[in-house]
Amino acid sequence: MQRACFRAEPTTTTQKPRLRSFHIQPQGVTELSAPPEKVPTTGFVWIACGRREFEVELTRLQGTLQALAGRTLLDLHTSDLLNNQLPSHFDYTSDYDVLVFRRLAAGQTETDLASPGTPLSRPRRHSGPPVLRHIDTSPVGFAVFDKVVLSVHPAGCSVLDHYAQRMLSSPSAGAPHAAVRSAGSHLPTSPADLMLRVVNHMVDGYLDLRRELTRQLDHWQSELLKPRAKFLNWSALLEARMSLHQLDDICEDQHSAMQDWIESLSSWEADDDTGGQRGLELLRVRSRDVLEHIERVMHHVRRLEQNVEAAVQMHFSLQGNRTNDIMRTLTVLTAVFLPLNLIAGIFGMNFEFIPLVHRQGGFWWAMGTMALTAAGLSVFFWRKRYLQRSAR
């Protein structure tokens, strides 16, 4: 039976990741004070830790996996779980699956290697809309065996605490290091099922950011489309377009990884570890649901890219129309005053005998002719709509 590994992104909390263990069974969930030393008779075990804790406790965790699953992680997959820059992808062995999944979430820090287990004190600076500066990605890893699932999280990741809180209730009496929750709602039936639920939660984390991201990009579009405003933040706009393109690439990697995972499910056989035929069908349905959520994220990111590109094109189109209006007005004014300049030039010639020059009312005849000519041309151009503004 094959298994999977995922990656998710950090948030801005200052709480250190810690090693946590859960015994999940149909009757409820129990949080253990330490990983168990033998396979439980019912249910399965979830071991969750930070990336730094995984590195420090690697030997101990490998021993735990050997005791619970009869296998240990390969060195290549161990490196994948420790890699903070690995893109989303799927891999498998005959004993477990590995699926890398990068999460999109609100946050702005990565693990600071100088202070393991804590977020960076100085976040990276980016230009562009504020929400794009705060969308960050980093990996969370899941190694899924028949009875055990191991998850590796970045510093400050909220996925572990949030999902564990959903499964657990208040600590039971007389058990200071354990928390038990009765089976009042649907619980994961297998390690693969838990993995898919956490991945679905990570994908939905981006869907929660859609409104804020759409609102801020709409504000940028309105700034671009203001007819009399001069837009100067071109470097920030370029950064925003690059960020959206990066999000699109991450979503494509997520989509490919989930497709590979779904293809691997087609070779699985129904057994007790997957909950029988019904449990296997539920895994396939949930996998397709996660894939559909990823496709929604891809569609939204690409639509935002298209909207930004369309706003830029409309901005330059409006600027071009405004320039055309100005040039048309100047052309009309030139055409109106051209005959007036001609009349003034004729009466300014150095001839001794010019009609009306030596007459007492000649000046007023010339001024009246010029005024009538200007008024007639203005009316003509107005009726031709050369002096009207373009509708905005």
C-alpha cells in the first residue's frame, strides 16, 4: 500500500513547533504525551513535529517508525522532508507514499536557521499590494504508512494546531498530558484520509484570502483606470504580476502532485487499513474534491492575472484616447484661427493701396469678417462633433 507526504506554509505566530502524537480511532482521538512504542490494536497514530524537531529527533523518529510500521524513511525522502524549497510533487515506495504540497497562506516568514524553531525577526520585503507581500509558501511533509502518518511542519505553521484543535476537546480528567474527544463528528478513518483532510485545509486557506486579494487588486485597477490620475507605481505593479505568476506555478505543481496521487489510488486494493471498499471509495472521492479545490485556486489566480493585464491595457488605451482628444482640440483651434491669420496677414502687407485700409470703418469690417469666420467654423466643427469630449 502506498503513502504520501505534503508541505505547507508558515504563518506569523511565534509559537515553536513541537512534537505531538495522536491516537485516532473510531471511538475518538487521544493526544499522547509521547509517540507509542507499539502498533495500536485499533485506529492509527499521527506524529506531528516541526522541521527543526524532525532534524534533531530524526534517529528517535526513525526508531519509532520501525517499531510502528516495520520500515523507516529512505534518506532521499528524509532530505525532502527537511527541504524548505522543494516544490509540490508525489513519490512512493512499496511501504509508504510521499507527496510534497506547498501551501498558500497568510504569512511573511521562513524558518530562521540561526534561531531554529522560531520565525525570522525581519521578514522579507516586497513591493506590490500588501496582501501579495504577505502570501508566503513553505513545505509541510507527510509520510503515510499503513498505521502511522508523520507530518513535518515549518516554524509557526497553524495547520497542525488548527486541525488538532478540531479533533480534540478539553483534556480528560485525571490525564494531564492527554486530551480525548468523543466521536461526535466524522474522524479520519486512515492515515491517507487524515493526510487528505489536512491538505484540503491547506488549499482552503488560500480560498480564505481570495476576498482580500481581489479587493486590493480591484483597487489597483481603479487607480489605473482613473482618467485624470497619473499612475507611477509601475515597479510595484510589475512585482504584483510576478507574484501572481509565481502563485500560478505553485498551483500547477500542486495540481500535478494531486493527479499523481489519484492515479496511485487506482492501484490500491480494499483492506482493513483503508476501511474496506467503502473507505477506499471515500479516499478517491476526497482526493477528487481536493483536486477540484486546487483547480478553483488556479482559476482564481489566472483570472486575477488576466484582470491585471486587462487593466494595464485599458490604462494605455485611455491614455491614448485622452491624447487623441487633446490633439483633436488643438487641430480644431488651429483650423479656426488659420483664416483669421490669413486676413491679418493680408492687411499687414506693405502695399500702398489696399481696400478698406484708408477707410474710416475698414478696421471694424475686418474685425467683423474675422469674428463671423471664427464663429462659422466653430459651429461647423461643433456639429461635426470635433469639439465634444469622448465619453468616459
